[in-house]
Amino acid sequence: MTSFASLFRIAGFALLPLLSIGQAHAADTLRVGLIPSEDSQAMIESSKLVLDGLQKQLGMPVEPFVATDYNGIIEALRAGKLDVAYLGPFSYVLAASVADVEAFAVAVTQKTHQSSYKSLIITRKDSGIKDVADLQGHTFAFVDPSSASGHLFPKAGLEKAGYAPEKLFSRVIFSGSHDASILAVANGKVDAAAVADRILAGAVAKDIVKQDDFRVVWTSQPIPESPMVWRKALDPELKKKIAAALAGMKDVPWGDQGQLDGFQKTDDAAYNVVRETAKVLNLDLKGMK
């Protein structure tokens, strides 16, 4: 059985001792961890208006922290050095298995008005690939070993359909980002790729690629959006204030999700679909001690 810890090692995320991010922070400062989907400064900048709004509503300093990898955020949560964090669906499930944290909110965007998204397998319309069976012997791009929509959900979907990815494709690469996978297909570098629907839609909206150039040959079930999580031990009154502040966060940009229409309530059970996908892939979520 492949452990979730091993998956992180495959992705280049070494499992480290408890992360040191300085001395214990002041009780009147809220420390917020952000998954490193971009470099640290870009991640903080793209979250600035949300963090500023949170600081204003809470009436206390909000200090962002971006680790060098997903595991850094999880370790900081486990050490009690972060109060709140923004995690991906799979990184949340891992965090919940090793740290005393829980999901409490997900972003709802003006673009979709939904708290979920989907993984797509896309190919060029001129490729001759019309369904999953036609992928046999072709080149393929996943995003990253730890990406929910760019690797884990589509891989599980292929296995459920009776295809072994290691035998289905002639060559597989990890592109490093959804945008890179989209461009790899558009430019003929690979024949097909797995990407998030909202990121493809964003690339089309920015006129980076044209929707009519692509064919979707597989679509996943809804994947719960990346959650905001907090330490369970956080002060209950502060939790109420944080949840209320995020719920009212509207008309501000939030990373690659676009303009927000607030954050809606979620809970740990919403991520059971992620745990079920881990079972399909034979991942041991208890593998990290």
C-alpha cells in the first residue's frame, strides 16, 4: 500500500520534523497559512485583500505564512504555530489525519456560485481522441503527484474505468501546473492532460487558449473546493468571528478562483469523497506518524 507520506515524497515534499517558523506567536495575532501554489510573495499578494479584510473585521493583526511546500503548512498546523490555513482537498485530508484541525469554510466565487469544481481530461479536437479508450498509447500530462484535480481524481477515475495509467499511456509527465498542462496540450507537447475545469475556463477567459480547440473526454465527480481550516482548540468566540468575516467577504479576488461571493460553511464530512478516492488509489492516510 502506498502511504500518503510516500506520495508527498514522490512530489518532492520531504516529511520533515516539526517546522520551525519562529517563536510561539502572540495571542493577539492570527497566523494564516497559505498553500504554496505560487511563490511566497505572489501567494501573499493574491490573498492580500482577503487577509486585509479579515484583519479589519477581527480588529487584530493577521500574519500570513507560506511554506516551501504543502507539508510545511501541515507541520506548522500540527505544531500549533498556525491558527488558520488554506489547504487543497488532499492536503486537508492528510492534515486532518495528523493534526487537530478541521475544515470550516470554502470559497464561493461569483463565476460559478459553487463550492466545488471538477477535473477534466482534455485533448485537442484534431488529435483523433474522442474518449478514454482512445488515449491508449498516447502521451499524457498530470499536474503534480499531490494535485487533486490534476492527478489523484483523474488517476482514480481511469482505474475505476478499468484502465491502468502506467499501461494506458506511452509517456507521462508532471507539468508542475494546470496552466502548463493546458498549454502542453494546446501546443502539441502532449496528446492529453488532466486539469481543473475552472483553471481551463480562466485560461480561455484570458484568451491564452481557445475553448473550441479542445475536446473533453472525461469529467470527474464534483471535488470539494480547497477548504479553510482552523485548529480545533482555537477560541470558540474567535472562530465565530473568523467564520462571519469570511462569509461576508465579497467582491474581492482570491487567488485563481476570481471574485469572491463569500465563504460558505463546510465540515470534515464534505471531504469523505477525497478519502474514498485515496482508497481507490490504495493510499494509506495513516502512513504519516
